[in-house]
Amino acid sequence: MNRLSKHLTRILAAAALALLALCTGASAATRTFALPRYLANPGGTVEVPVTLDDASGLAAIRVRINFDPELLQLQSVKAGPLGKAFELSHGKGEGFVQLLLFRAGSLAGGSGRLAVLKFKANPGAKAKEYSDLAIADIGLSDSSGVIRLRQKDSLRLKNGQVAVTLSPDINNGGSGPAEFWKDLQPLSGITLAGSDLKPAFSPSVTSYTASVAGTVASIKIRPALADPNATVKVNGQPVKPGSASSPVLLDVGGNTITVRVSSQNGTRLKTYKIKVTRGEATGSSDASLAALVVNTAPLAPKFKVTTTTYTANVPASTKTLRIKATSTLGSAKIKINGTRVESGNLSEPIPLKTGPNAIKIVVTAQDGSTKTYQIAITRAKPPAAPVLQDFLAAAMIRPRGESMVARESEVSKVVQDGQKYLQLTIRRNPGTPKPVVEVSPNLVDWFSGDKHTTILLDDGAVLKVRDNTPITPDAKRFIRTRGGAGALERD
């Protein structure tokens, strides 16, 4: 037998041992597999260790790690100090890498790095994008091919993460693109529609004034960037290079408008301020609105000064809403359902009943003229309680096509990295197909697969699957097996 054939035979034998892991035999000590959290610049590289705190008694280890292939590219896999006690081979596909470590006899002891995974971050990635590094599958065996982990929490998994940052303090092997660290080039100009800046614009001057007539209810700002890679916001709203901002509503009197420029890497900022003074229109008969907004729903049709009747629909969960009406002239007075509201300010919460609700906005001009706007708000009826007769309780799970031991199936909650998740544990009879586990936020839309769930354990006898979305005080989560018969849990 040649050397290659011998090597393949050893790999196949070790794989068979790993597949026997967790099947029969005596209990093993508690072990922790862990992945760290790292920061990476776009285009930078990171070396991620896979660690095990107790390798005693092991002769073969199989572990699969999932990652986001749109953010990370696997560059290489090499053995760590602990991994050098084994022979290491690996396979990879889109979004995962599977490691196989084996040796002739069981290891007496040891801990540390099994392997080191080298990833490269997508050069086009943006700050705060991230990829979880999830341990999706594990198999362990000793030299006889037998290890069973029966005790609770006998195998702990600590998943990792690579997050994108834009920082010159993160080295990543010196491979980060240099253009991220350009100095900030501020604005080359600011123009106002219908008014002039005082003093004339200069990049080094950050405070300006401007005046408009009382009939001008809004104004657009057009900033010009000296550096096309920089970004600019007017009153917190992004403005495309070469474009004007959305209309900025003006009250009668002083209005402060901020123009903030940010360098490409986000580490340098420069803020310009413009105080625009709008005059008073004497004796005006203008009782129109320049803007009308419901804080929880869009108006239909879209607001126009000449349109006075609107509708909006809100879900059953919306018990109150607030309205912001802005008069064309700041001197006009506004009442919403008979209560005075300052122009441009949100009203107090308005209670809603199920079904239609009429809201009236009356605008009174300086000369006493009035104009009435009406909004018909329809609040939906509460949905009927979900019919759950197709769902069995957590202790009665029977996935389609399987014969289950009902008393050994359960839904529980687990805490990982400070977050709480739903977990479904299924005891399977040998030889039965693996059920598909689904999760849902609303009992209507159900999702499955690696993006939505993580397989913590699957050895043919026990399937343990965790929801990837944490439970929060504002969110409900449900978990079941596909086919209508499944486990249901909510928080």
C-alpha cells in the first residue's frame, strides 16, 4: 500500500471514529470549545484560533464552523499547539469549514489552540457589519471510537465574531487600505435656495447667518464637498454629493441649521452652523399647512398644501398616535381636535378606538381666516388568537415520518454571551430521519437553515437546535418542527 493510500485510510478510519462520538460508553468530563471576537478593517486579515480546554482521552475531533461568506473569505487553516498532537485535515464550502483531527491513541491531556483559521474581510465592507463564527457541529471519540457526554452542560460552546471597523489602530497584518486614513477635506461651498450667506463662505469659517421673507416656509441647503469620499448631513439627514437637502422647515424668527461633514473613515468631523431668520407676515390670510405628519403611519394621499382630506391605517397594537402639523406661516395658530399645538411640534398622544377615528386640524391665519384639514384614522381589529390545535406541547413532539420518545423532548431557554435564546431538544430513535426545525417571530412566517438556527448537537440519538435570534422584552419567538406538529415556546 503506497503512502497516499495509507493516509486516506487513516483519514477514513478517524472519520468513522468521530461519527461514533456521543453514541455509547462512559461519561466524559466537561469540555469547552471556544472562538474569540475580533475586529477587522475592510480588506484586512485576522487569525482566529479554535480552542479546547480539555483534550484528555480524545483520539478524534470533528468540528464544523459557519461564517458569513459575503463578509469573510477563508484564507488558510493550520494546526495550533494542541492541534499538533493530532493529524489535521479540513474541508470547506461556501460559509463553512470542517476540521478533522485524529491520532493513533487517546491523548493523555492538554488544552489550548486546536487550529488557527485565517480570514480576509471583504474590502468593500462597511463599519459595524459583522460575521458570527458559529460552532455548528461537533463529534468526539477516543481510540475505541466511543465517548458519550450524558451529563448536562458537559459540552460548552462559545461562538465568536469578526466585526468590521474603520480604525488605524487595528493592524490586521498591515493589510488595511490606506485610503481610509485620508485627512478630512471640508466643504468647498454652501448655497441656500433664495438667500445669501453672511459672511461669504470660507472652508475655515463655521458660523453663518441668512434671512428669508415671512412667506418662505422652508429652505434647501446645497453643500459642496471638497473630498468626494467624505459624507455630509444637513440637520442629521444625509445629502448626496452635488445634491440639495430635503426642504428644511422654518419657523418665524431664528432657525439653526447644522451641516456636518465626516471623513471617509468616520474619525474626523467638521460642523458648520447657519442661523436662518424668517420674517413675520403681517395681516396674512394664509391658513395653510406646509407639512402634516402622523407619527405611526403614512398619509394617503401624500401630503399637499391644497389637499385637506387624508386617510391612514394603523395596526390593532397602536392605541395612541401623535400628529405634527407645520403652518406655512409661523404666525398661524393650530388646533388638533380642539387642543392648541405649536407649529412643527408633536401633539399630545391621541387615543384611538378600534375602527374609524376622525381627527380635525384647524389652522387660523393672522387675519382670522381658517382652514380645516381632516384625517380618517382606521385602527385594525385585534387578530383572533392563533389556533394551536395543530401544535403539540413540548413534551409531545412527533415530526412527520418519525417515531419519537415523547417524554424526552423539550423546549428550553439558554443563555449565551449574555443573550437568551430558545432551544429545542429532540430524542430520536436510531435510524429515523433528522427533523427540520423552524423558528418564527409571529406564528405566520417560519424560517429554517443555518442563517436562522444553529445545530448545537446531532449524534443520531439527540438533536439539539438553537434559535439564532435572541429573546428580548419586545419580541416573541417560537420554535417547532416542520409539518405543523411541533414545539411552541414564547417569551
